[in-house]
Amino acid sequence: MTNQERYPELRAALRDLFKRFPDEYFRKIDDARAYPEACVDALTRAGWLAVMIPQEYGGAGLGLAEASVVMEEVNRCGGNAGACHGQMYNMGTLLRHGSDEQKRRYLPKIASGDLRLQSMGVTEPTTGTDTTKIKTTAVKQGDRYVVNGQKVWISRIQHSDLMILLARTTPLKDVKRKSEGMSIFIVDLHQAIGQGMTVKPIRNMVNHETNELFFDNLEIPAENLIGEEGKGFKYILDGLNAERTLIAAECIGDARWFVERSARYARERRVFDRPIGQNQGVQFPLAEAHIETEAADLMRWRACELFDAHQQCGAEANMAKYLAAKASWEAANTAIQTHGGFGFACEYDIERKFRETRLYQVAPISTNLILSYVAEHVLGLPRSF
């Protein structure tokens, strides 16, 4: 069985759904810098964004492997999973560390689409990926926590009802390890916005809905604390491994989209009385892009296997994201080169997907941070920062 043949029924059902959302749909969304509401709603109502929610709460009860196929197919069908992927990995924090009451309260409504959990507030402007240095604080006062601070690059606030928030509940100077003293909360955005939380959209080169957040004495009920106080960083790591694996799947979807579009164009485009795909200068980069995509996909499946077995998968998730992001970016460059001038024309969609997949060299974790992680945690080299 080849990588692309795994879960054929799942893929067929998703591709059938995406017949309702052709290239023209995503092109218009991108041109208007709008949110693909109809597409995300269709995915939600069909249950695709609830595949990891247990059946007892209205989901499909499947694993990260199946969720990764959903994200891959969104991109492979010409869409951008960045509009909805947050719900897949954000809910993992709730699934694995939430109380029974929190699960009963939120998961059925998330599964049905009545609530959307598309946002996670972790990154801050002065700390970036140095998460243990976050400055946003949550101080307990009676039956509430009062939050002050700032977050940046927080996506899909405008199309989410809930947000997972990481804040420091014990000052850094008072903990033995810098990874301690942070806690996770679930925030009702309808109650928060305008009541201590301010949202400032960030316009960017990709049509990606992201924001800067400001907290000024935002009050969160103590019952919205997920798990134990001070253990939030540990809880977030579970979600980050899922995030990186799902992003790897999206990159694989992009890479396959680029290769398939380019191969088709190379067969049809004739110059000097022959298809350009007959030239090795066109063939070889496409073949290389395909090979690297398939190799990256193997690491994706390995990360999924370990995550779903509740085993350590930090190295595999990071390596899958690195390899897949590299494969998709190289496939994107090859697609531009194969299409020549037409690669820059909006009607071919190459330039749109080119911009979208470039993001994954930087986010949700940069390639340099992954290399540092592997050097330290896999190769045993001294920490470089």
C-alpha cells in the first residue's frame, strides 16, 4: 500500500465534499481576504472537524492519523486548512486534560458545530517560541482568575467561540524550573471581548485570519482552569505535537497539489512542438518533489502512530513537520518554474498556494527551532539557546 492509498474511503468522501468548493471559490475568498465560512461550515456539519472527539460526546472517536488525512485532503483539494485546523489540535488539550464536567459541557457542542474552538493563545510579542518566558499573568482572586498581558499571532478569533489560553500563574522567579508555573484556561470569547480583552487584526501576506490580543484585568471563572494549576506547559506540549503532525499533513497535501497540477500542465503545455514534460529539466524537479513528499509522509504516519498510542512523539512530530514543510516549499517553487509566467497568474491558483505554503517554513514553529530540538534532544548536543 502506498502512502496515498491509506484511508481511501475517507479521502473519497472528502473529495466529494470539495466538489462544492472548486478553485474559483477559494480564489474569490483569497481575493476578498475573506474567511471560507461555507467550506468550514460544510466540514463541521459533516463531522470532519470532530473526528478526534469520542463518540460519547458526538464525535467519530478516531485518532490523529484520520484527522491528518482530513487536513491533508483540504489542502490537496485546493483549500487552506489554516482556516480550520486549530479545532483539531486545540481540542486535544481539552480531551486529554479537561475534567469530565468540562468535556460534557463543551465537547458535544464542538462536535455539533454549535461551538467553535479554533483559537489558542500562547505566543507573545516579546517571547516568540520561548514559551517559558511568557509574561501574560493569571492571578487567582476568589473564584476567578484575573488576566493581564498580551498575545500575538492568535488565529481565527473572529470565527471562534472559545480559546485555549496559556498564562503564568506563578511568577518565574518562584518556580524551580522555568517550565513550571503556567496554566491553561478555556476562554469564552463572547464574554471576554470588550470585557477585558481587545482584539487587533494583523494584515499579512497570506489570507490568514490572525490577531494581536490585549488583556486588561480579564476575569475568567476558576472552573475554566484545565487540569492542575502550574502544569499548563506540559499540557500544551501534547497539543503542539498534534499541531506539528497535522501541519505536516497539510504540507503534504499542498505538495501533492503542486506536483499533480504541474505534472498535468507539463503533459499539456507544448513548446517547440513537444510537451515540456518531455524535457528532463522539467521532469527531474517534479520527480524530486514527489520523492521528497512521499518520504516526508512516512514520518507523518510514524508521528501519528506514536501519538495515537500515547507514546512520546516529540522528535517524530518535529521531523515530520520539517520534512513536509521543506517538501511543500520545494514543490511550490517547482510549480512556479514549471508554469513559467502563468505561475504568477491568479487564475492558475499557483501563486495563492505558493504564498500559503511558504508560511510553514516559519510557523507554527520555524525550521531552525526544529533543527535545534533535534540537535539537543535526539543527538545529545549542548543546548544552543
